[in-house]
Amino acid sequence: MPNGFAGGYSKLPDRLGGIGRALWAVHYEASRRRAQGDDIIMLSIGEPDMPTPPAIVDAAERSLRAGRTHYSPAEGEPEVLQALADSYTKRTGRLIEPSQLMFTPGTHTALYLVCQTLLDSGDDLLVPEPFYAAYTPVVSVTGANVITVPLRSDEGFRLRADDIAAKITPKTKALLLNNPHNPTGAVLSLDAVEEITRICHENDIWVISDEVYEHLVYRGTFSSPFDIDQYAEGVAVVSSLSKSHAMAGWRSGWALAPRDLMHRVRQIGEAVTFGAQPFLQDAAVFALQEAANTGAEMCAIFARRAEKACSILNDSKHIVAHEPDSGVFVMADISRTGLSGSEFAMGLLDSESVATMPGESFGESAAGHLRISLTVPDEELVEACLRLRDFASRQALET
Ligand SMILES: Cc1ncc(COP(=O)(O)O)c(C=O)c1O
């Protein structure tokens, strides 16, 4: 050690070290080349490309100028908790109290707090797979085990209640349900959500419901386990304005849970965040109350892009693109080219300057797939899909 200092570190960073980095190899490489000036079409990220609605930006500015720049209650300002409670009261048809909510820096932090509240080291958490790559480090912090529940591509990647039941053991503490689903865009029917939640409830297993894509459903209808009265006592919801209002950088999300669970979530939340920025919370109130339709407007754009992308890709006999029900991605099966998802994605970046995510980054069940983001303007997306289709044909000829 320089200067003779030999202070040590906790074991946690080593335990988390590197989790996730390899999964993003194609994206990082594409970003590096782009920073050097290469003209790359980035279909590897999942953030709506639209700007945050100007009226929401104005609301934040007004709040900043009004001096809303000081400490605020750790659980969130009363106004934002009330606005959220009102919107969930409307959605569920039950009276939801502000005391059931905490405002957090995004869904990610809400999930971290709920996982810390529910999971001890050695507990098992069921996670349908493929799954959002950032789940692994959040869960790993708790020391709980991720038990994957494979989703089947021939079922449109829709989670089956039987597959959950088959994985339950005495160690199972919770299910992390992501509906609408990233990366596949699948949306579960109300019957499926009811059945899955019933099985969890009967086995005293919590359902943690990640609903960040709630407002970006273009086929089918969104259903939440929290909205089913008889099971709601065993459900925690995490969500945010990141996707619904193109506000990912605002880090404005929340956790919603039964009162006892929320009391504990808030205890941990206070230790971690010590409150969120009042001006962000004012903007969130405005987004929830005055700009509630933003998600529906963006949804129409993503539905159109998904249709365009799928029609180009499915014109190839080497690609099977799954039409998504929701969200900002298309999953395309490229296994007929003879390449893995990783080989295909890296080859596509090298030869066509198009960055996508290999399915393997999200779990074994998505091997041989690509996740293609719909978060670029239509013309760019069409150009990228044409290049992808040509690349697939060339690979198939070579193998
Ligand atoms: C399924 C899922 N959950 C959570 C998040 C994180 O959302 P937030 O920006 O609200 O933290 C994402 C972001 O892509 C996601 O896809």
C-alpha cells in the first residue's frame, strides 16, 4: 500500500464485483465506438427517446425558483404521496393511503428497499427469466438467491402459474414479477396474474410487482396483483415516471405496499436516501395530475415502431420476431442463422454498425435471441432492421 495505509473494505463490493458488466459488452463497445465518432445506430438501450414533456420541465423550474430546494421528509412530500395514493385508489377501487407509499429515486431504489425489507441472506427469490439485467446486483446485495423460472419462447414468454408452483420450496420468500415484461414485451392476462398471485398467497410468498411499463401496453390489458383485493396484503408494487413520462433521468419512482411492510420499507429508506429533492416531487405531482396521458401518447409511437420492425424482420426466413404487447423492445429469434445471440450482436455491430443486446444477457431462455430497442426515430429503426435482416441472410449462407 502507498503511504503504508492498510485499511480494508467490506466484502460486499467483491460479492457484487463485475455482476452485470459482461452482459453489457456489446452496448459498452458500441458506446465507446460512438464516442470516437463512429456512426452507430443504438438499439441497445431501453429509454424512451422522446423529451420529457416541456410542461413538466416548467413545473420543476417553477418549483426550483420558488425555493423548493431544502430537505424534505424521508418518505416523500405529502403532496406527491397523496397524488400517488389518489391514482392507485382510482386504479384499485380501494382506498389507498399515503402511508402505504414512499417516493424513491426510481423503481430501482424502490426495488432495493423492498428487497432489503423482505429478504434475508439465504432466502430464495423467484425471478422469471429472461429478466431485466439490473435485477441481479439489487438482489445480490441482500445475499438472497435468485431462483430462475424459465419463460417459454413458444408461449410468447408469458409466465405460467404451473412453472411458479414447480419452483416453490420452504426457502422461497418472494416472487419478483415484472409485468409488462422487459425484455420480452409480454403482458399477462388477468387470469394468469390471479392464478400466479393465488399460488404465492397460499404459500405465504410475497409478490414484488415491477410495474414500470404499466402505461406502455399496446396489446392486451395491464393487470396488477396489487389490484386483487383478497391478495393485496401480500403484494408490494415498485414503479416510476421513467417510462410513462420519459423521465428516466429524473429518478422519480415509488414503492407501494401494505402499511406494515411500508413502515419497514420507510425505515430502511430513511437510512439510505434521507429524502428526495422537493422540486422533483413537485414535478412528479404535476406529471401525475396534469400530464397523465403522456404514456398513452408514447405508447402509440412504440406500437407503430414495433409493427414496422417486426414486419421487416419477419420477412426473413432466418429471423422470428415476437410481436411485443408492450414496452420499448422487440425480441427476435436469430438462432436459425446458427449464431448465438452474443455472436450475432457483436457481428452486427462490427459489420453493420447496429448495436443490439444479446438475449443471453437476460438469461438462458433468451439464448439465440436479440433484444432490439424501439427507442430511435422510425427511419433509423427501419434502416437498422434492414441491415439486421441482410446480416442474418449473409450469416445463414456462411454457416
Ligand atoms: C423492468 C425494469 N424495472 C426497472 C427499471 C428501472 O427503472 P427506473 O428508471 O424507474 O429505476 C427498468 C429500466 O429499464 C426496467 O426495465
